[in-house]
Amino acid sequence: MNTFTYTARNAQEPGRVLTFTLQGEYLRINLTGLADSVSEALTGKKEEEEDAGQKLKEQAGPTTLKVLEEISGPLHVKDVSGSLKSGQFKLTAWKRVGGLRAAPIVLNMGQVDNPEAAGAFLEELKARKQVASRISSFFGPLDYWFGWLGILLVILFFIRRKD
């Protein structure tokens, strides 16, 4: 399997790191650093924290980590797009539910420390998208849940209007 990995590091905050791995037609995002930051923020070190707040944080931690796990992939390359403008690296991926695009995941790394590597990653992503198999039977607005919701609302409007 052809693998391509890019590690994006924010130029101003070197602790902000995400690793993107292309494997065949899929992208995986390593959110380990992000998960550690969230866990640290959720578990806080203050002794005077109230019990209710602590219980909420204990419950939010596993939920947040589960959400991060879902975001990390694998995501089909056809559902991923990226940009690099003036060294600012941004990646947008769509999470699918029931075969349709449901929600965008936007990862904005800001100014990256190696824009040449980011550009190479985006070129590889573009090349893989061109040869990747089709992921959906639908196209355009019908590939999104909001497209189907819009159609349903129009139908309901005409049914109600007819009465």
C-alpha cells in the first residue's frame, strides 16, 4: 500500500502538531497531541475545583476522546480538501453518516513551519483524488444531508400549499 505522511507543525506554537497519513484512497489524522491537550485541559490541576465541575470534566474526557477518534479517520480522499495560502495550512474533511456527507471537519494549522512539505502533501492528495474510486452514488447537493432536507422541505411546502 502506497503511504504518504505529512506532519504539520504551527510555526508560532510548535506544540500544535497534526500528522496526516495517506494510505491508498484514505486519509488518517493523528490527533495524539490534540487529545493530550484536551485531556490536560479537562483534568485541570486546581485543588479547589468543585465536585460538580470535576464530575462534568470526568464525563467529558472520554466523550471528547471518542469524538477525536471518530474525526481521525479513515476518511476517503474524495471527502478531503486542503489549501495553503501564504503558508497558512487548512484541511477540510467531510464526515459521512449513512453514506451522505453530514458535517465538515475543519483543521486550521495556521502558519506552518514547512510550507514546501505542506504543498507536497496537498499535491499528493490532489493526485490521489483524481484516481480514487467514487465514494457516493449521488453528486452535487444530493451527496449532502442538507440537500435531501431541502428537497423534503420543498415537497412539504407544496403539499401544505395544496391544502
